[in-house]
Amino acid sequence: MKVKYIKAREILDSRGVPTISTILQLEDGTTAKGEVPSGASTGKTEVLELRDEDLKRYRGKGVLSAVDNVNNLISQQLVGKEFESQKQFDKFLIDMDGTELKSNFGGNSILSLSMAFCRATAISKRIPLYRYFSQLYNENETQQSKISLPEAMILVMEGGEHGNWATDIQEYMIVPRRTKFPSFSEALRAGAEVFHAIHDILVQKNYSATVGLEGAFAPIQIQSNLEAFDIILEGIESAGYTPNDEIYIAIDVAASEFYDPTQRKYALKRENKLLDSSEWVDLQKDWYEKYPIQSIEDPMDQEDWEGWQNIMGRIGQEKQIIGDDLLTTNTKRIDKAVGMGAVNSVLVKLNQIGSITETIGAIKLSQKSGFSSVISHRSGETNDDMIADLVVGTAAQQCKFGGPDRGERIAKYNRLLEIENLLSG
């Protein structure tokens, strides 16, 4: 695959914040683009998201410097160069940058190119992107993972950084069990029906039914973190489904967002509590015994490794404990988590690590370590639907794309529906 042309530009993500979009053309005329998402709550060890810091433009959030890196510094080396694989292409960019967190060119610059090259290669090979991801994932593997539709974590309520702190917990999701629904489309239908049932319940309570950054309800009138669980359970039952049996609850606690490092305490505004690590684990254990919560993401601060070990020891046999801010799709941190027994699942985000190859490597390591893996969107999304193909083509079995009601989220869900239709013949 020989690179003929590259052009990057500044676009807006779903929060109205700039991000980078890059078009790449191969010598055979195949053209594709990659549009990079951005997070509101981010882990400390994510690759650098290069911003202009020019307060006269977009409050310093512009990405013209990242665009310039692609159009000038990187394109001079890429255009006219031939690559035999995605791995070779990504390695070339990573070596050019020369830093662990991609701080020279910016992870956003590199990822936009990596995504565009990947999609262009699939088009050039005349195969669907999910099948190309399957080829990349299964390369040199004796045990081949199968192409399959995922179990979807559907966002229905949000707080924290994503929902104006309506709750301390950042995301409340419902998960229609794969084993209880005959197809992905039927599971998605159930999730959408519960979503609308929750809307009606909020209206009946005279609560705000507007949505947060990721397309879920964020009612500021809510009284506590636990009231959100009660509303969700009511919504599941009102839609005609059985909590836990057919649909369970998953949450993203995003504990790093309310951890106070100076006091080494977890400060829960909605609970009016200031708890040390052990007390916080105790409180969570009570919550998870009371409600049908099967999956918990980032229950502890990203550097509270002892707390992660504690909560894994207390509930890790029964619950899925996902590392996001803790791991940042980084194989070094995943390795550390394996050694410490800190998690049993890994959240995977393309822009945390900055290339297709490294993302696939993180999924592979997760699976080989006996962990599940969840492909995730970001709060600042674009209509790029690549992550839908990624979850289908790799061994990841779950996805979280947000609420079922905003265009940038629906693009991913609709792509999964399209893939399901293609696979069914």
C-alpha cells in the first residue's frame, strides 16, 4: 500500500470542541479518512492530545498544530512511501514521533493517520472493515477469534463530568444479555425501549429529561446516586423486561474524578461523605449487593492500586471490574494490573494509545490474560463508526457507545445493525 496523498483539517466533535480529521489516498486511488474522538475525563497516562493553547481560538482547544504536523512534518515522510502492513505503517509513525506518549506529533495526529490508512487498506482489499480487523487481530494466532456481534452497554443516565454532577457516578448503563435475546438488533430494541421508559418516569417526577455529553439523561433534581438505580430498575420493568435476568446494570464510577489526592479520600457530593479507600470499597460492596449491577468501571482512583486489589478481592469473583483511567489501553499498565490482580476487564479506546496496532495489541493482551475487553467511545465523538467494526472483528465481546439518541452515538449502533444484516446474508 503506497501513500499518494494526505490532507488533515480541523473539525468539531460532538461537544463543539475541535478535533482532527485526516484524508489519506493510496496509489490505487482508494481514499479514506479518520476522525479522532476526545475525552472529557481522561487518564493521566493517555497519549498526548495536542492542542494549540491559543486562548483566542476555541478557548485554547484548537488543533491547528496537530493538523500542521500531519500536513507538513509527517506528510513529507509518508507521501510516496510504501507499506506492507498496518503494523509497519503505525511503527513508522511511532518511531518518527520518538516519545512514549506521542508528545512530539500528538496522539491525535498519529491516530487520524492510522485510522485513515486502516480504512483505506480495507477498501483497497475490497473487504468490509470488520473483516480486515479480523485479519489484523488473528494474524499469527493459532486460535482464531470469530466475527460476532457484541453485548452492548447502553447509556441511560449520566453524571460526574459528563452530566453536570447530577450524580457522583459518571455513567449508568443497561446491558441486555446476549443469551436472552435472539439477535443484536433485538437486544438494542430492548435497550431503546428502556431508555424511553426512563424518559417517561423522569417526566412524571418533574425531573429534567435533557441529556448529557453522551446522550443519556442527567436530571439535576435527582437526590442521590442510588435514586438513579431505582429509576433504572423501574424503567426496565416498565418496558416489560426482568432486571438482572434479561437486563443488568453496568456503571462507570470514574472515581478519579471525585478523589481528593491531598486528603487521599473519595469525596462524594451526593452522599455528603468523605471516605478513605477501604471505606469507599465497603460502601460500593453494599450498593452492588442491593442492585443488579454486574459490571463496574473505574471504581477506584487511577493510582489507588491497593484499592483496586481490595475491591477485586471483595467482589471480583462475581463482578466485572473494568480498568479505564487505570489502564488507558496501555499494555505496560495492563501487564501491571495482571501481576497485581487489580482488574478482570479492560476498557479499550483508540485515542488513549494512539494507533490501530497498539489498540489491537491491548485487546490481545487482555484476552490472553483472561480478561474481557470492552470497546468504548469518548465523550467528544465524531460520526466516524470505526469502533463498531473493531468490536465485531476482534475478540472483544462488549461495547459502550453511549445513549441511543444522538447522531454520533447512533452512527455506531446503526453500523452494528448494518453489519448484523451483512452477516445474516
